[in-house]
Amino acid sequence: MHGVRPNQQSQSSSARHEQGRRSRALGRAAGGGAMAALLTMTLTAPQTAAADQSRHCGRHAYVANSGSRTVSVIDTAENSVVRTVSVPAGVSDVAVSPSDEHVYVTGGAGTDTVSVIDTTRRAAIRTIHVGQRPEGVAVSPNNRRVYVTNARSNTVSVIDTATNRVRKTIDVGRWPQNVAVTPDGSHAYVTNLRSGTVSVISTAREEVVDTIRFTSPAAAPFDVAIAPDGRRVYVTLGPGTDAVAVIDPREPESEDAVAVTLPEGAEQLAVTPDSRRVYVTSGFGHDGVSVIDADTGTVSRYLDIGAGAEGIALGADGSRAYVTSGADARVTKVVNTGTGRVVATIPVGAGPYNVAVAVRRG
């Protein structure tokens, strides 16, 4: 068992605000103080290959509006909404296939469904029944599988995209919140909010093969993102820590694992295509985005964008970040990652919490 060391160069946390937080985050562990979580992992470590750096992006960003049960389709060239798609069930998280052909929308609280949107028709074409309270969603790089976290069922549903049916249900930790798939498609990482763990699923075996445990009472793993080169996994550890854990999947027992403390809040993540920077929304009532230098493991910049900062997605070249406002406003902001300035503010639906942009590898 090895410790996740707090980064000594990181800034101290500010006062935490949870007002206006959406109901889907109920049950997060709370607490303050410096992050001193311990992580343990079984000996079988997933191997991830370097991702192909040739990347192409879909022309659209998709914003999940939980308050209006819609998905806003944004033209990323024009920075404007070109279509608003109604979703029959609820709306929580959103993921788009690498081919940019389909968008998958989880229903969230009070539902057991995932809606499938055809991006050509720009309409919901299918409803898939999964576990109770589906929250996070991710599509495999080969477009063949969709992974859905079912918070109330403590499971992950594996959907076959050819049939739009659940082919496997996998038991994970308590209140699985979000999920990310490695660039080579070999593993899926699932944050378990209430058990303070991350489950590592072998996509070939369709079972949990490793568990990362954060023993600090303040740790409530919320979001997860994997660097495109496959060398690091990033996990936000909840409002009680204002921290991001950095894990090397190739050396799970390495003493080099650290927790980077942010200026305020740590909710959702996005990693640049070159794997050199990590953008972290403050969420939980804050209005900023922290930028982590992946090489040094320190916060290199803090962007105060105003009007809330909840979900985040990056374009293919990393030059633009799309940041949703959550309950604070009905907007998605486009940030120039070079200058750190907001270059567009796009009106969307009510309660925009999550956003996805299609990125194709190869």
C-alpha cells in the first residue's frame, strides 16, 4: 500500500461551496484538510499503449441540459446552437461516438435509461434500459461498446452498439459516478463516489480486475479522464479535497503517485491531445478552470471564466475548451486555451452540466 502524496507546490484550497449542486452528486464524502489519501491496487496492472496523435474532431459539441431534458448541438466552427434535441427520459451525462454518428445520453435520477441520438437525423432514435440512475457514459475507441455507470445499482452496463442492447452488467463499488476508457480500449476506469475507490474493468473479460482505494475520509472520486498517450489516469477527489489524483496505470504501486491540490474545487476533467495539460472545472459553486502541467504535476494557470464551471470538453487540437455553466446559467462558454480568454458564450438549455465533442483517433 502506497501513499498518494500531496503536491508541495500546489496552492491552498479556498472555501468550499456546495450551494446549487445538482442532486446527482448526493452522497459525496465531505471534509477538509490536506490530501493524504492512500491508494492500493491489486497486482494485475492494465497496460495502455500510446495513442495515435493524428486526431480529427467532429464539427459539433453536444451539451446535456438536465433541467430541460434536451441536448444542444453546437456548431464548433460558428459557435452557435444548430439544433436542440428533446430526450424522452432524463438527461445527465453525454458521450459521442468517435465516428460522430451517435450520441449517448444517460437519464440520471429517477430513470433507468440511456437515449441514443442519431447525429445525422439529430433526433433520439432509441431508448435502452440499463440499471437504476444511470450517470456516467463513455464510448469505446472502436465504437463497439458503451459503458454506463448505474449509481443506485452499483453496476456498470456494457451496451453493444450494433444491437443497442445491454450485453453485460458488471458489479463495481458504491455509487459509480463516471467512467473513462483507455485509448487502446483495453480497460475502463470507474469512479465510485461513496466507496472512495476506482474500479478498473478489463473490457475483454468484462469484469473488474483492479481496485484503487483512497482511504482518506475526504476522498469521494467523482470524475475520471485518461491521457491520450495512456500514461496517466486523472481522478477528481471531491469537494472535500479540491484535489486531483494522478495515477500511472503501468506502475500502480509506484511512489510517484501524487494528489495535486487546486485553488478551488475539482469536479470534471479534460486532457489535451498531446497529454501535456489537464483542465479541471472547479464546479461546486465556483467559476474557474485549473490547468495542471502534466510534466510537473503542478497548477500552471487558473482561469476565472464566470457563470459557473461544471462540464468540460476539448476540441481535437486542444485550442478550444467547451465549459458548461451548470445551474448558474444557461450557457456554454468557449475558452481559447492559449490565451485563457472566453471567446464565445453560447445560450443552451436549462442545467447544462455535461458536454462532449467527437474525437477520432487514427
